[in-house]
Amino acid sequence: MNRFHRLLAALLLGLACAPAAARHCVAGFPEVYGPLFADAQRALPDPKAMVDAIPRAAPAAIAAEYAARRDAPGFDLEAFIAERFELPRPAGGDYRTDPAHDVVAHIDRLWRELERQPAPGDARSSLLPLPAPYVVPGGRYDEIYYWDSYFTMLGLLESGRIDLVRSMVANFAAMIERYGHVPNGNRTYYLSRSQPPFFAAMVVLLADHDGPGVLATYLPALEREYAFWMDGAESLAPGAAHRRVVRLADGTLLNRYWDDCDTPRDESHIMDVATAAASPRPAPEVYRNLRAGAESGWDFSSRWLADGRSLHTIRTVELLPPDLNSLLHALESTLARAHAAAGDADASAAYQARAARRAEAVRRLLWDDNEGVFTDHLFEGMASTGQVTLATVYPLYFGIADEAQARSVARVLRERLLQRHGLATTTVRSGEQWDLPNGWAPLQWLAIRGLERYGEHDLAREVATRWIRHNLELFARQRKLVEKYDVTGEAEAGGGEYPLQDGFGWTNGVLRALLARYPDTVAPR
């Protein structure tokens, strides 16, 4: 490794090599490239391209050359970037759908386009190496993403790609072993945060196919992920919070989204700086909340905004979300099963008790009687935000809700979120992508299966039928599947920080699984 490789590795991979308990935020791309970084993010069509680009020379040399030449007459920044960096290409961007293929054949073939093979780490790149093959979402996302992958796996199973499901679960376990948690994605700039913890659900999905021995195999990884989310819980005083854990005044433990950094996200640096500048709060407070919103996977949504409209009012870390706490209940329940499979009855009973306590807390504390749904609650005072969102379906999907709560959630879904083409994410039009009018494949799946679990089969079928038909109608016209859909039928989905992406991993996975589950709803085209 030459001096250039050592420098970039130290700057960009230092966080990756640090022990989990001692991890700190390290110098990122703005420190590496100086003024060039922000200028390049403004010049490029997608700011993320700059953090995914591979420099063709030493970063310090590129930064110095830029400083010397930037004010020269006729200087062309875009040409400079193209000469000095290998810019990323959209994942699957060259793929063209075979006109003879129906949507099932399209998805089955597209997995090959979105599959990535393990490769040695490149110190010039922000990409973190993985030991086994994996599937990326597509478009601007040419790396693995944590919660996306669970929904991708649903489709891989239907496509007969159990090999990829096994290798992806192994990759997530490897990341937990190396970094102490599953990062948002396998990029250096994602290491300070995770995403909704679906690893336990992935392990259960694989165990359902390969047998209960899978639970024992992945027990160490499950334990370590749990330790990450519960870090600091044992010594936390009532009424206090530490990282991702909150202990309420009565001693109840619940979790929140968090990020270990309070700086702008490298991949969205210029946007985060602008958001913080619009807020009267200290900039680090805004940055932390933006990062925590990214950890939630709902980046961004009115559910996180104090005024329900303006991104600079984001307050993610002040909220206890029903989705995250349902996922941690699932992790505790899976740990109970895994310890039982490994022959440790005492540990199994202890985790089952934790899961039971969390389920009771979700039912009691994260329920909003006025709205009739599970909602985010401010942990100071435990007041509900009153926001009706599809996060309410998580306690149904994981079997936490009681029967009366499930009936109420079903009623509210039908009356307030059901649209022409599926379920809207929220009831608010904020301009953010995780709001009305957008619908997202993972949330449709969670809602449909949650409704089925509580016997709400008519509504489940109605949601599935509307979503499937819309996916297929757009596929027939455009010959592609996309990241999200406008479920109102008014326009193409949009909003948020970037244009609508083609691909798309979790859309493919959920549609493939729903077509298998509801084969009589509509014939594939």
C-alpha cells in the first residue's frame, strides 16, 4: 500500500477499524477535500456521487490543485471532477427489460443485475468490503442497505435464490462482528448509524427455510446487535437517555433512533448545512436529528418534524417510535428462540421476559387513544405526536397489538391511509418523501401481513390488490419498477432529497412475494 492509500485509508476507514465501544466520528470528506467537496456536491447532479467517487490521485494533491486553479478564467469544475475522479454509475443503469418478459421474469432476471460479488477492499473507495455476494437496491444505491435487504430477501426466496439469502445474512453477521452493529449501508460514511434492525427477522426467515439450527448459528451476532441497541441501559437512571436507550420515570426501557455524530452527513453535506442554517437551534443538534432520521429509514417524514412541515424542526431523538420498539421486541423474542435452540433455557427465559415487558410497554405507552393507532411519543412527558403513520402496523406485524388495538388500526388504515393504489405513508403533504402521496413497498408488506395476522383478511387483500395492480400498470407502460409510488394516482412519486430511483430492490422483493401470496388478484403482465 503506497502513501496515498495509507492516507485515505486512515481518513475514511479509521472509523471502521475502531472498536465498537470506543468509536468516535472521524474526519470525513469535507476535511479531506476542503472547499472542493462542497463545490463538487453543488456541481454534480447527485451530491452522493462525490462520496462514492474514487480519486485518481492523492486527495491532498487534488485539493491543492483545485485551490490553485479554481479562480482561473475559464476553469471548468465539472471537467476537473471528471478528470480527477472515477464517478459512480447508476446500479443497473445499463439494464434493458426484455419486452417478452412479464414482471416475474423481469424481477428474476434483474436480481443478476443487482447482485454484487465480494471483492478486496480498495482504500481509495468509501465502499466497505463484504465476504459474500449481495444485492443492491439500484439507481444511486450501489451498496447494500440494512432494512432494504429484508424485503429484497422475500423476493429472492420466491425467485429460488436461497443462495443469496444465505450469503446476505452471513454478510450482516460479518458486519456486526467487525463493526459492532449493522451500518446503514456498507459505506464508510454510514458507520456512525444503523437502520431499522431487521437482522433478527432475516435470521428467522432463513431458519424457516433451513431449520432451527440457523438460530443457534447466528446467536452471537444477534447478541452483539442487541448490545449495540441497548448500550448503556444497565446503568441508566430513570428519566435519562443514552445513545439509543431511554429509561422512563417508571423504569421502563424503550429505544429511539440516534447517530453517534453531530455533523452534516457527508452524502448530503450541502443540504444538511442549509437545513441547519434555517433553524434557531445549535447546528450540531439539527445534524444529530437529521442523522437519526436517516437511521430510521424514513428520511425524511413529517413524523419527525415538530411543526409537521419544516425539516429544520426535526426532533427524531426526542421520540420513542413504535416501529423501532416492535423490531427490538422481535430481536428479544428471536434471542429467546436462539438460546433455546442452543440449549440455554435460562437465557431463553430471560429474553422472553424482556420481550414480554417491551410488548406490554408498546401496547400501554405508544398507543394513542384519540387517534386509535400506535404513534411516536415524546419521551419527556410521554405525549403522543398525534401523527397517523404506517409505523402503526409494526405492532401488528410482530404480534404485539391486542385484538382491540388491531381492529382500531385496521379501521384507521381504511379510513385515513388507504388510497387508490395502496396505503399512504402518512396523512400529511410535507414535500418529504416519506409522506403523502407516496407509498413504499416495505410498508405495504408489513401492513398486509400484519392485517392477515389479526384476521383482517379483506382489508389485507384490498391493499395487496391495489398495490399489485399499480405496480403492474406502471411496469406495462414504463417496463421498470421504481423505489416508491404515488398511491393517490395523481402523479409520479417524488419529494425528498433526490429523484425517483429505478431498480428497485425492495419493490422487486415485495411485489414478487405478493404475487405468490395473492396469485388470483391480478394476472402478471
